[in-house]
Amino acid sequence: MILQRVEQAEWLSNAYLLVDEIGGTGVLVDSNGVTDPLSERAEREGTRITHLLLTHHHWDHVFEMRKLADRFGVPIHAHEKTAELLDEPVDETFGDGDVIETGGLRIEVVHTPGHCADHCALTVNDSDVLTADVIFKGTVGGTRAPAATGFEDLKSSIMDRLMKLPHETRIHPGHREPSTIGDEWEHNPFVRIWRGLDEEGSDPVSIGPADADDREQATLVLWAPDYDGGNKAWVRFADGSDAIVGGSQVKREG
């Protein structure tokens, strides 16, 4: 299998080309507005593109999706909830456990809510998984994005579903560079706390825009690097609920 990604320079979002073999059959995954290198490779090598698959509805992963699909005359496939959340229509829908077989590719849908209700990962040929925005190299997705379903869903999607894959499985996230299940199992700071290997923090913080007067009081459970060079924070509010937020939302108190 051949897998190539392109990364949008401002949003750092990835789009992918998956091909069973040179000159064979392939699919595109997500659209970020800079997919010409993927399209040109497919055209140059004579690849038969059969689908454009979407991982979730957030704009940095669907930008110019219809333009990309129309370039190859293929249908756009997405989760049922993605179809409900997008302004543009999709052509066909899938659900958890559905399998898309095309050429030598076997792609299974893994519904992974938390970051958003429609979020899906895609396993490919039992060797690779496109994780979109649920987990990245060294960090995880936020739980306060539009249509987010929350911390517990994100944790379950990662620990109960993705971390059950073989450790040699390669991870291809929705932003930045790849990893493996084994590397994230051992080194991802969120996963390490969920495994009970590292302790939770307890520093007092407030959450909200920098200029907000009504910031929420919380405890900082974890302060970790994010894929964009900033930070991601796991915080716990007074009512016991948890969230994962961007580091720019966090102000240390005291």
C-alpha cells in the first residue's frame, strides 16, 4: 500500500491519498485545499480513484471537498452525523464497523466521538489507521470544539478502541506527522495518565479567552505539548467534569 499526505501550512491539517499499488486503485481522505500534489500523483500514475472519504465535518478537513471529488468524478462518503452537520451534501453515508473495499484496500470505519459527534477513524488493511483529530503524535484532540461530545467519549475512543489495535499499527493523524499505536501507548502523556503510569496535576487555573472577565475556575490535571508547537491542557472543573482545551485558554492562578 502507498500512503501520501499533504499538510496545509496554516491549519496544519492533513489530507491523504491511499493506493493499493502504483497504477492501481485508491481513495482520498479529507480535503484541505492543498490536495493538488495528491491528485497530480494519482493522475500521473494512472490510479483509479473511487472515493473521497471524510473523517469529520470540521472545515479544515472538508475545505474544497466537492471540487476534489469532482476532479475524479467520485462520490463523497461520510458518517451519517457528518452528513447532518455539513452545509454541503455528501453522496453516501457510513457507520461504525462498515467496511469499504476497493481494489486491494480494506478500510473499516471506527466511530471515535469526543472531539465531535461524527468523528471517525479509518483502519486500512490492518496495518494503518487514520485517526483524524482524536489522537496525534504526543497529544490528543480537544473536547470543546463545535459539536464535541466531551472528555469521556474522547478517552473511550482512544483507550477502548484505538489503543486496542496492535502496537505496530501506524497512526496517520488529522494534523502533522505520523506515529504508531505503540509509541502513543508508551509516550503520549494523556495515555500514560489514563494507564495509571503518571500522576495527575493539581495546580489551580482559570479557563477562557484572555480578555474574559468570567473565566471558569479549574484544576490543571495535565499540561502537555500540542501538535502546533503550543500546548494542550487537561483540566477538571469544580463539578468534577473534565475537558481538554488549548493551552491559550489556560491561565495559572496563585
